Amino acid sequence: MKQVKAVAGMVMIIFLLCSLAGLSSAETDQHGTHKVEPGTPKTSSTKRMALNLPPAAQEGLKLTMREHLEAIDAIVAALAREDFAKAAILANEELGFPKHHMAMQREEGATFPSAYHELAMAHHKAAEDLGAVIPTKDLKQILPHLEQTLHACVKCHQVFRLKE
């Protein structure tokens, strides 16, 4: 269990740093194009698309993204404590479709590209699949679903950015 805690802690630190930097394991050049360093995960070599949202919707989306990150942190912490019931509830309620409905209200009817909706739905589905497998208490089943949920987050951040 100590190994799971250490790995989970490192994953969260890396995810947080990438999120705060607005990058996905890569730096960008003056054109906003990703430069991938050897040995790092691949990211898109094209520019990220700006989500042109009204200010209130942009703030709502930022809040939702921070809540997603906090939920992942809480899920990992619950798994490390072997509090599987809490982890499952968090996965479903804080990352699943209930959170999507809350986010839509915050974003006040803002228009998003269809590709964004597809990525968001994939993220919520992955989170609900994670929530469904957590009660098995089998980390060999849980961790791949956690990875898929995080991958859905990363993929969306690789494709989209907020307008600056």
C-alpha cells in the first residue's frame, strides 16, 4: 500500500503542475505549438483550440476543472486509505455525469465545440466506470480505470485551452 501511496502522490503532483502551467507534459514554442522532449509522453503537435467563452462561463469552467483535480486527489487519497466506498462516491458524484450537469448550469448556456462535448462525455463515462469498479477493492482493476479517467482529462487539455 505504501507503493500505491507514493505513486499516487507523484501522479497528482505531476498532474497539478501540468494543469497549473497549462501544459500537457510539454513546452510550447512562440507559436503555441508543443515541443516534446525525448522521454516525455507525446502530446499534440498542433495548436490547442481556444474555447471562446463569455467571462462567466470561463470562470465556471475553471472552477469545474479545479474541482475535477480536487476530486482526483480525494479519490487517490481514499484509495490509499482503502476507503473504497468514499472513492466510488467521489468518482461518480464529482467526476461523473452529475458533475457535468452542474457544470452546464455554471457555464450559462455557453456554446462549446462538438469535439469538446465528446471529450467531456468520455471523461464522465470513464469516471463512472471507475466508480463502478472501485467496490471490487482490486487495485489491479481499479488503477487502469483511474488511468483512463486521468487520460480523458489530459486528452481534453491537449486539445483545448481557454482564450487568454
